[in-house]
Amino acid sequence: MKNLLLVRYGEIFLKGLNRPYFIRALIRKIRYAVRGLGAEVWVHDGRIFVRGFDDLQECIDRVTRVFGVHSVSPAIEMPKEDFEEVCARAIEMASDLSGTFKVNARRSDKRYPLNSPAINEEVGYRILNANPKLKVDVHHPDHLVNIEIRDMAYLYVKVIPAVGGMPVGTNGNATLLLSGGIDSPVAGWMIAKRGVQINAVHFHSYPYTSDRAKEKVLDLARKLSFSCCGIKVHVVPFTEIQMQIHEKCPPEYTTLIMRRYMMRIAERIARETESEALITGESIGQVASQTMTALGTTDAVADMPVFRPLIGFDKSEIIEIARKIGTLEISELPYEDCCTVFTPRHPATHPKMDKILEGESHLAQEELIERALEGTELIRV
Ligand code: ATP
Ligand code: MG
């Protein structure tokens, strides 16, 4: 007898020719997730199994966080010939259940001496006798005791929900503007969940922002890197640009002009890394630079789509996800962000494009961007 984990994936994406590609990608991601556990991952009869692990709980924790996995079931695999033994295992599996149940037998080996209804009846009867806390309900049972007779017998009861989504990489690349705050790591996680490989860009204003602030962003990227299967973080020196904006542009427009520069630089990096979109953690009205008019002025400098998955979320809802994915405790550490250092007292909430363009005309845009890109440091986490 062997312990294994049965892995289920969503069916919607699996129609047609993409199916083998999707499954191969998912298997690679599950292998990446369980590395170090001594487990092997393989496909059998169109289903994915993990086996050979020592620590079942750890294996479940990791596999249920892989994008593309919809649920898992701890299962046992055993020879099907000894029906008495199959019954004994089924009774054992049902021993800690209470409420209602139903045995759900499936027989793909049609030469097996008992057919599915006969297995249901016999195993159901024995479980009922062994566990007085259970009753049969064939229509809406609390628990399904699954018995599959294939080349071997497979038994499982529990179905543990997983994160869902699609395997990272099956939907291309995108570039995340990653700050040290709460929102942007959540935004990146949400897009990665849709099968997108994430690159990160962080703007660093040394010495106005410390090395600790940069470390914090790398810690956030490390936290995301399990689900996102590794992240490249581009750390862009932003001090010169910020100083110039501060000196030469109207104070109520400095934040917006700074954000437009972030977009321009992020887009250049995005093109070099074959990204097809930018991602930010903005949501409508959260701060002055996130009114709809203000978002329009930052959008205007980008040629590629800008994804803002948190656009309609309240802060409390974002915090909830950040807690669930484990980035909240890092984001909550104190830090200085380049945006906070140079924040004007009265940022424009209804910015005028002609004022922005007038302000920007005092800056040597191409040179500033070139120098920032030249100084960019690439860190893989
Ligand atoms: P976060 O949104 O991550 O919690 P925040 O709310 O302090 O941080 P804002 O000033 O609201 O950040 O910026 C909005 C978005 O701009 C962020 O979600 C992020 O995508 C991007 N951004 C801000 N600062 C930086 C930075 N230093 N480096 C990279 N991206 C940044
Ligand atoms: Mg924010």
C-alpha cells in the first residue's frame, strides 16, 4: 500500500489542443513546489499524482498553493485483488467521519469480479457497521468514500480545496511595479494566479530610502517567488529623476510626473523581458494619484496594457488577501518609499495634462531614463 496525493486541475481550460501543454506545465510547477520533499510527480490515466513524500501535511500545504491546482485528495493505492483488504482500508478511512456518507465506486477494469453497485453496497454496509456515527445518504452525503478500481485500487475521502488559477507561464509574462507597500505584492499575486510569469521593477531612491527598504522589497519578492516560480527584480536608481522633478516641476504635480516616469521606465524593462503588460497595485481613490483623472495621466505614457487588479478593492479586502498569501507581515514593517519621501502637501487630484506636459518639458527625459536603466541592478529571487 502507498500513500499518495491525487491532484485535480480546472476543466474549463482543458478543452481542445491546449490540454497536454497545460498539464505538462502544471506538472513542472508541482515538481518545483515539492522539491526537497523526496516526492515524485507523475501522470496516470490523465490524472496527476504525487507520491514518495515523508510529510503528507507539508506536501498538501505546498501543492495546494500551486496555481492551476483546484483541489487535492490524500489517497491510498493498493492491489485490487484482495477485496477484503480494500474493504478494511475503506473502513479505516471512514473511521473518523461523522454525519452522512455514500460509497462512490468506479470500475474502469470491467473484468473485476464485483461491479460498481455491488462494491457500493458491500463497502457501504461494512462502513455502517464499523462506524455508528455515520448514516447513508445517497443524494446529498456529507462525505463521499471514493473507490476506484483501475490497474490498482485507489481510495480517498477528503477533498481539500486549492488556490485555483492557471500554471504560471502558460499565459505569458508581465512586469509588476513592486513597492514595499501592501497593495503591489497582492496585485502581482493575482495576475500570477492567472498563469502569468511576473517580473518586478522597484524604484529605489538611495540615500533617501535606505538599503533596508530595498531588502524589504526583496523579501516581498521572495515571499511571492514560491507561487510565482521565481521572480527577477529590477532595482532602478530613481534619486536623480526625483530630485530633478522636485526642482523643476510644480509641487502639486511632482507625484504624478514621478509616476509617469515609473511607467515609462517599467515599460522599457517590460519590453526587454518580453512582458506584454504592466501591473500596479492602484485602486480608485486610494490616494490623490489614484483618482480616475490621475490614473488616466499615468496610463497615457504606457503603450502596453496596464493591469490594476485591485482597482475595485477596499483596503480591508486587499489586507485580507495580503494576510492569506503571507506578504502582509513584511509589508507592515516600517520603511520609507520613494513616493513618501517627496510627497507634496497638496497633490493635484484633477490634474491638467497641459500642466503636466509643461512641467515635464523642463526635464531631459531621454537622458534621465537612459541613466536610470544603465544603473539598474538585476536580482533573482
Ligand atoms: P502599495 O500600493 O504597494 O501598497 P503604496 O500604496 O504606498 O504601495 P502608491 O504610492 O499608492 O504605493 O503607488 C501605487 C502603485 O505604484 C503601487 O501599487 C506600485 O505598483 C507602484 N509603486 C509605487 N512606488 C513604487 C516603487 N518605489 N517601486 C515600484 N513601484 C512602485
Ligand atoms: Mg497603494
